[in-house]
Amino acid sequence: MGRLDACYAALPVWAQHGTVSAYGAYWHWLRFGPGYATFVHDYERRAAFTAAEWIAWQTDRLAHLLRGAAAHVPYYRRTWSASEKAAATAGSLQDLPLLEKNPIRAEPGAFLRDDLGSARIHTFHTSGSTGTPIASLWTTRDLRRSMALREVRSVRWAGASFAQPRATFSGRMIEPDPDSVGPFYRYNVVERQVYLSPFHLRPETASRYVEALAKHRIEWLTGYAFSYALLAQFVLDRRLDVPPLKAVVTTSEKVTPEMRRVMEAAYRCPVFEEYSTVENALFASECRSGRLHVSPDAGIVEILRPDGTPCDAGEIGEVVATGFIREAQPFIRFRLGDLACWDDAPCKCGSTMPVIKEVVGRVEDAVVGADGREMVRFHGVFVAQPHVVEAQVIQEALTRIRVKVVPSAGFGGDDADDIVRRVRQRLGRETDVTVEPVASIPRTAAGKFRAVISHVERRAGVRAGWSTGVAARPDGRI
């Protein structure tokens, strides 16, 4: 636990609400300040593009991106061959190499443009759903561009807005006491936003979550799909009365048909799914017709066969993305670690933006607490762990966790102790935690490893199908 986290944990609840609001005021300016409205207008205007207009726009934008990368990004200057630099100058994306996660993890600053001048850089860490931490670097302009895209292509499609009161399930440790009796949220008064704790959710606490929605007149929900589905099941089981809501906009896990059914029954509103990454290399969102549209102005998405050729519609392949949102740290032909397939059928909504039929991969178990709570995206314990190359959480029993860590140079007892503290903060102080340094973590047949494995049997009320999905956006910034 860092110094700021420790200070926050020591505050009384009322002061934590105030701290969250002060933090919210800063973030409100950062995300919605000067330039945001212009980005919103631009995304609205481009939404009506024809397929030909999208091709022309992407071609121009890609040429600008690749020329800048070849000239101003140290990593590409150093690693691209002369012929690859020539291809970049010519705007030929397919002639450039694929980008792995390891170089970014090892040297994130090498991907930062060297012509940014005095632009402020913001760093966001992802634990990586495949267990590989990455630091993504943003300018303030990048942040506002990203939020404008979400507002126009996701939240407004759902009939809501960031200007309206919302509740959020994310990885923030907003209630630092694992044994807290409540409240299990903190309130950002500036944005009228309720931060819900995913780490305290169980049948006995569900009513407290619903009370928070009613108290603060929340109009829509966003964040972890699994957590909202779990709360929805408890709402139905306990016959709780949820206040009227406009929509649920889910992130971070695939919404299975069963999850959607449970959420729509409990919240009495439609559910909309997002698919993206903390690096914002791509962005896809669900329209009113239930199709997952890729925003071409967020980046170029390729779905490739093992030989590097493009997949046909309906053919599952590897997702590779070249992002347009983050100009400061451009990722070109970035291998996300996901598998997906295209759908070439026209959408009833009228949009010409491409449609992803299905995303597969990033299978992740939930961790079960001794009191029955279930937590997804538990690998967040590795955020901002500089000496962890890869890690895997294995739940062997309700109160026994084994953490496999592939350490880098500098990993020591303090790092291991910090992992133990983070796990216990989520599961309780009595949890037996073992940190096991290993040379490597076994991969699946698809070449990936599961970041979280639980050998604990689920409660009957939790649908087995809920843990079969994929990731969308582990952002923690909404």
C-alpha cells in the first residue's frame, strides 16, 4: 500500500467522500476540459460517414501517424529496418512488424514521441488480463479525445451521458477495510458519481448497494460486467427494488446471454457492451440493434490468421490494433492477446462502422471470499508493481491464495509483502497468502495463461456461464 493509499485508509468515511470529490474535481477538468466539446462534435460528425469516407479518413490519419512514428518515436526509429521505415513513410501498415507487449512493458518511455514539448504526460497502469503489466502514457488532449469517443459512441447510444449521475464498478479500492460493515461506496459530488466497491459485494450487502443508487438518484450504471451481473442476481434473489435506470454500460468482461438476462430483469433497462483496452488501441461499442461496432476513428483493427493474412468474416483470428486516440505513445500493429471474428452483415441501425461478431479469449475466474463475495479482475493486485513481469493468482481454498510471480531484477521481500497486503485487503486479514517466485507461468494451448484460477466451488446462485467471457476495458478511470 502506497503512502497516499495509507493516508486515505486512515480517514473517516466522511473525509473519504470529500477526498473522492476533490479527486473527482481534478479528473472532471482533466477529462472534460478545453477541447472536449470539439472532440465530441468531431465524433458526432464522422458517425454519419459512408464506408468510402471512412476509408479515406483512415488512410489520411494512418499516413500522418506512421510518418510521425518513424520520425519521432525512439522505439520505431531504433527497431524498424530501412524498408519498414520506407513503408511507414508510404503509409503501408501491412508491411510493418507486429508489436508485442514485452517491449512496451520493459521500456514504455521509448514509445513516447520526442516532439511533445511541454505537454503533460499522465501514466496509467494495467495489470494486464494476461498478467503482463503495461504503463500507457497519455497527454491531457488524449484523455479528452478518449472520453469524447465514449460519450458519443457508447454512452449516448445507450441513452445516457457523462453529464448525468452514474454509478461505477471498477478496480479502485474505495473501501479499504476488507471487513467493513459499510457503506460500500464513496461519492464524487462533482460528477454525481457513486464508486461501488466490487470487493464487498455479497447477498447480505446487496441492499446497501441499491440504497446508494436510490440515495444519489443514479441514472445509469457503468463498469465491470461481472460485478453488475452478480449484484443483479442478488437483487432478484432478495427481491430488492432498484430505482429507475436508463442503461447499464458494461466494461471489462464479455456479457453472456445469461448475464444480460439477469441484469435486464433486475435493473429493468437495456444493457450495452463496450470492448476496448486501457491502452485505447481500439474501441467498439454496442448499438441499439445489439451489434458491436468498431469505431474507425479510434484506430485500425486487423483480425489475422497465424500466417498474418486477414481473416474472412466469421473466421476467428488474432486481434491487432493501431490506435489513433493516444497520439503521445502510438502503438502500431499492437497484439492485444484477444481472438475475435468479423460480421459482414449490414446493421439495422444504419451505421457503416465495422461489426465484431464475437470476441473470444481472456478467460478469467472469479475469486471467492470466505463470506461468499465474488471478485472479478482480481489481478489488479499487480497494478504498479514494477518488479513483477508476470503473475498468476491461484485460489486453492476459501482462505488460501497462492500467487505465482515471474520477478524482474529488484524483486524482494518488500514486493512480496505488498502483494500479500493487497490480497488480504480484498479477501480479509485471515487469508493465507503465499507468494511463489517462478521462472515462467504455463501457457494454454492458445499460447496464453490464465491470470486468475479458482479451485473453489461457486455458490448455486452464480451462473457458471458468467466466467466464460472476455475482457473489454480495464480502465478504472471512468
